[in-house]
Amino acid sequence: MTEWLFNILLPTEWSNQIFTEGMFAFGYPLSGFSLLLILIGLAGLAYFSYRPVQHRMSRFSLVLLTTLRTSILSVLLLILLKPFLRLHDTQPQASYLAVLVDQSKSMQIADLPDQGSRIETVNQTLFNPIESTVRQDSLYLKLQEKFKVRAFGFDRAAYPIPAQQPLSAIGWETDLETAIRDVAKELQHLPLSGIVIFSDGIDQTRRQLAPQHLLKLAYQMRDRKIPIHTVGVGSEEAFPDFILQPIKPPSIIEEDQPARLSLTIKRSGQTASTVNVRLIHDGRVVSRQEVNFGTDLRVKRTKLSFVPRRAGVQRYRVEIEAEEMVPQNNSQDLLLKVVPSQRLKVLYLEGGPRQEFSFLKRTLKKDPNILLTDRYRTSNLDNQHFGGTRFSSAGTSSASTRSFFPTTRTELFDYDAIIIGNLSATAFTDQQLQQIADFVRLKGGGLLLLGGSLSLSHPYREGSYLATPIASVLPVEIELGQPLATDYLPTSPSRFKFTLSDAGRKSPLLTFADGAYDNLRQWYQLPDLIGYSKVKRAKAGAVVLATHPSDRNQFGPRILLARHEYNRGRAMIFTPHDSWRWQMMTRKDDTRYHRFWRQVVKWVATSPTKRLMVDLKKATYAPDERVELRATVLDSDYQLANRATVTAYLTRPETADDANSNLQSEAQEIRLDSDLAKPGLYTAYFNPPQQGDYKVQVRATLPVATPSSIGETNDRSKPSVEILGPEVTLFTVADAGQEFATTPLNRKVLEQLAAASGGRYYSLTDTDQSVTQMLKQIPLVESATTQLRIIYLWDLPLILAILIFLFGLEWIYRKKQGLV
């Protein structure tokens, strides 16, 4: 209504936007309260002027005439107050308008009604190009008739774009905040009417408070009087899509050993409830897994199992087998470091030459990847009489071959795992028991405690492990007791099946066959067991893999097999006494017994902590993304070391030699600094020079304490420093596809950004918020050419015409009523 009135009052050559930025005032200013009192007084005066003759007319006539006279008096008052408009006369093309177009990869999605991609739709709407020129009916040229338009494209930053060239969507990351700040800074000295953004609102920057950072920026733009107008591009509806989330593979996997990749798949829209995921290496599918989401599940975690057959740096590809609108988020390339299989050093201690010891020892010695050192006592009086391995292995002194237990902490820590059979706690000194606990806790070694009448079922507290440091390491709470009677009669009530728990059915440690049904059938066909040791219950966080089928206590079924992670290491208990029956009472070619124990021992032994550990947060980094490299250094006692010098060497895998090469001559050297708040931790930050695969080799130098006491001499030939490493890790710099992690139009963010900055939200598909309305709704702003104009309104012909019209209407009605 106001604009219509201004169009009548003022000359037509002046733009409508001028009026919206004008100020209405009076030549004789009055406060609003004073003006209201005067109007009330005029209404009263008009009423009393008709009071002497009100008996000659009806009530309607009295009201109508009073209203007409009040209007006449009000118009006369308006003329006496001399109203005027103070206007800023801003001519077209004196103001600037910034147009930003999202050119990130998410704009490649074709989810609009015309089946065109988002960037193609923006190109047609904004430029409507034909033969590399901008058509006259394009939105861009219409905006240029009113503003000086500056066009920018943006992804991680803003950059100028020519209007005559087709737009492309190749940016790997969208950063709305940086783009807006770049444009505002570029045009900060110009009269900017606003910023128009064509985007799908998918801001994939790594900020912790998104989208609050955009709202904060919007309020800053509002304070600077730079409104942001957003144009939503894309569909708000979640179309059918499976999204493979970023994968962090294990840092090292062994050749010819089972490995697993943990995957997270997100589902959006009305997709199928099942989908297949496959792992590809050298163009060959090495693993495939069916993922079942059910009816309502949106996120599913699964694992892909495979066996790498070749050592070295290997490239694998994970793919979701689905034909979708957005295939870019269905795959991911991985760079894996496959090392040759290493022989695990295992120390097996037994209380005597029993059958369980004989069968288990024979199985482990046949495994080429296990170096077994076994000891068994031949006398219950002391540990001086023992049998077993009596040769010196790598890393052990000849003195250790003459003792039942390693004589020094260093010799013990040279092993990867310890197996304790039917051996009581009195077979160890207090110091040795503490060393075993430290072996798991500090070194990260593995401990496997087997059931037996002297181990887990010892009847007396002094011989039990109940009050020893080992009790804190185990995954269960132990108790005093006796094993079940070992009666080998077929009808003995103590016979039982080794029954897998729910976790055990899914565990690779207990896998004999690929299918779940076939695997359970293989376990059921194993011979029955007889004796076992009773434990109280599992500790918090422990995983129970197998239970007794019938025997229970107040905490549930009796536990037969359980494991857990303890600090840096692993611990497991196996309570049955006679697993040898699985080998003795089956066919000669049955390998289930061997497979079970080899898998168990390798799980226990494959987590030893290295003294130099290297960690990267991700396996794939985006271009120009900063990489954080962390290294943890331990001294010879596996305590955190703060005096180390840690250096990393960055190379490309195709040019890096082996670990013993002269790294300094061909690699970028990076020095890691110690973290004062976290002892033993060293960090470095760097930016890879270009996209591709990278190898990071880290070395640490530790000072070695030299003898200083009286009577001791320093050996000058002995090095004063100890070198650890190199430890190798891999990463890739490439587009990780984060632009396709979220695909629907994020309308909410765009609306909030526009509203908070004082702008408006428009849509390419919604007619109620059509982008064509933008021409009328974006105002001009003051510039250096803006002129101040004062337009007096009291002497306009329209005001005189209104006054004559009101006088004439009143006179005609009075004459009709016989009052003239």
C-alpha cells in the first residue's frame, strides 16, 4: 500500500527502492502523543459543529458527516504541518551486488525435477547461456540493470568467475564462511547492497560448532549492513542412497594372516534393506559381505575379513554394490602396509608333563610363525628341576636356559605371550608374578591362563592366583575350588559340550567354517570335554566366548573361554582341562584342534607394545589439509620417555627404499616436538606438498644412562644413545568424497544464514519464494554518487484534490439531508 501511494505521490522516474530508504517528517515536528491529542480534538470539534442540528438527522448521517469533517480538518492539519520526504537518490548501477555460486562436487548431484545436475540448473537460471554468451533474459543481466554485479565461484574459498563460461563443480570441500569473508573483504570499500549465494548448503568444513559459525558470521554481516540472500539448489528429500563412511584401516597387517576392516555404512531415503560390500585388490574381489539394515536401522557397522597374500604397500578398494544417483560415496581407496609374517615368541610354562601340555606343545611347534619356548616342572619342590626347551633363542641369554622362569625383566619382555598351564602361584616369586602383570600392562604382551587343578581350581588361597597381581590382569574373577571329577565313562554327568556364546559365534578366533550354521555344526561335532575349572564371573568389558551348557552359578552359565584388553596388552582364560580330546578322538586329518589353538595364541600374542609407536588420525587427508603426526616413545622399562629426539621422514612410496636406506638424502625431514602436557608424546604438523600416497618413517633417539658409581668404568665403545625404529605409517592425500557424505539440500542452514543477516531465502523450485522476486526485494545502498533530495508533500496536487473531494462530498450529503 505504501509503495502504491508513493508511486502516485512522486514522479515515476524515481525507483521504488528510493522510497523504502527515505524518511518521512514534518516541517513543524510534533511528538506522536501531541499529534494524537490534536486529532482527538479535531474529531470532537467536528462532532460539536453538528450538535445543534443532530435532531434533524439519523445517527448514521451524524457519524458520516462527523467523519467527513474530521477528515477535512485532518488534511488541513497535514498541510499546516508541511510534511516532506528526505530521500537518498541512488541511481541504478551505483550499488554493487556479489553473486556467489557453489562449485563444490556436491553440486554434481542430479536431483532436480528436470533431471539436470544442480550446477547445470544454476547455470541455466543465472546465465542462461547460448553459444558461450549470456542471454538477454538471464537473471544475471537483469541484476546488472540495477547493480554492478561481481560474480564469484567458491568451494574452499571464493574466486572471480567470468559470466560467459559454463560453470563446473569440481571443488572437494565447501566452506561457506571462508567464501563469504573473502568476498566481503574483496568488496569492503564498495557500496555493497548484499551477497547472493547459490548453494545446496552442504558445508563440509571440519568445524566443531557447525552451523553456529555461520550464524555468528551472519550477525557480523548484519552489523555491517550487508544482507546475505541465499538461493537453495537441490532437493530437500533424502533420495535412496548408501553412504560409505571414512575408513581407518589398521596401521600394519601381516602377510598370509587374517585381517579385518571395520566399515560404517549409512543409509538414507527408501533404500533396500540389504546391500553387498566388496573388497577389491588388483582387480580381483578378495572379500564380500552382505549387510542387512533391517527395517528402521539407518547406520550399520560391519567388518570385511580378508587375507593379504603379498607383502609391501598394497592398494585396496572398498565398494558398495549399488546403482544409485550418487555413486561417488559408495567406494573408498585404501593404502595398506602388509609386512611379512613374523615369528611370535611364546613362553609356555607347565606344572608337569600332562596330556594337555603335550598336545598343545606339539601343535604350536608345528606352526612356522610361532617360536615356542616351553618349560615344565619335573619336581614339585622347586623350579630347579624342569624339562622343555633348553636351547638359547634369539634375545635370551644362556643363563635363562638354566632357569624355569626368565632371570631378568628384559628377557621376559622379549617374549610376545606367556601361557601358564596347570601351575600354582607358589611356582613363582612375588617379583615374578609382578613382572608377568607388568609384561601385560606395560609391554603389551599377552597372557593365556589354562584351567587345571593347580591353576584356576587351586583349593588353597596360598597356591591360588586369587591374591596375586595376575588376578587383576585376567578377564574374570577367580575363586577357590576343585575341578569336576574326571570320569571318562560315556554316561558321566561331567561330560559337556563346548558351547559358543553369541559373541563367540561372531568371533574369528572360533571360526571353522564360513557360514554361521556350518561353523556351529563343526563345533557341535567335536568330542565332549570332561573336566574344567570354575571361575566366578566375567569382569566389566570382558568378552565371554564360550560357556558350559548346563552348569550355572548366580551370575549365569559357567565360563569356559573369555578374553579382554588390559591396558596395553591382552589376557585370556581357557578353563577346560582336556581340549586334547578334540585331537585325540577325531580323525587324523581333522585340523580343528590345531586351528583353534593357533588362532587363540596368535590373538594373545599379536598386541605387544612397541617402544616407538606412530599414529595418524586418518588414512586419507584432503588436499591442503594439515596432517597431525604423533609418536609415543617408551624407555627400556616401557615407561614414557621425555628425553627422546624424534624425527620423521616423509617420502612417496614409489620412491622410498627400505627401512635401512639413507632417508635423509631423499625425504623431507620433520622434527617432532615433545608435548609438555602428555609425557612421552611427540607431535608434528605438516602439509603434504601435493596429492598422492605418502610414507612416513619415524626414528627416535634415546640417551642411555652410563655407569657412574665408584668402581665402575665407562665403556667408551658403548653407544651413549639408543636408536628406535624406524616405524612406518602410510597415508593418502586425495579427495575423500566428503562432499557426498550428506546429499539433500540443507535448507535450514541457508534460511538461518539469510534471516540472521537481514536477507531473504529463495528457491529455484518453490514459486512462493521464487528467485525472480529478488530483483524487487534487494534494495540499493548509498554510494559516492548518492544525492540527498527533500520532497515536500503538502503542496502536491493530489493533496488539493483530496481536500476538494472531501469538501464536495460533505456539501452534497448535507444538501441531501436539507442542512444547506
